[in-house]
Amino acid sequence: MIELTDQQIQSLKNPDVTPPPVMNPRTKETFVLLRVEEYERLTDEEYDESPWTSEELQTLAWEAGKRGGWECMDEYDDVQEKP
């Protein structure tokens, strides 16, 4: 097991940089530090990394619009998507 440096420990405390990058000084390769729970979630057999469906994308768009203050968007729920 590799122990973290003080700089890496500080990086883990910064919520704006998640996950923190780490560079191998010899090869200049960049890696990221992940908590074990996050790594396990990403490598779980049930994790779905397939492309999002049109329905999922549309749902996300509606949710983003409502969070952006477009409260009256409900009136457009019946509008069909044109090809």
C-alpha cells in the first residue's frame, strides 16, 4: 500500500477537485485518487456505462430547466418531440 503525501491529503480535502489528480514524475502519466467506495461503485457489475437513451436525456433536460427557474415548463409536457 502507498501512503499519501501531505499534498495529496490536502487535495482530498478540496471538494472542487474531485477526484484529485496524481502524476508519476518519471512517466508524466496522470492518475486520480478515488475512495475505495467510489472505485467499487464504478467497477460494480451493475454499473451501467452504456450511452444514455433519448428518454433519459430528455428527463435530464427537463430537470435542468426546472432547476434553472423554468417553472412553467410543465405546460409543454404534452408537446411531442419532432424527428
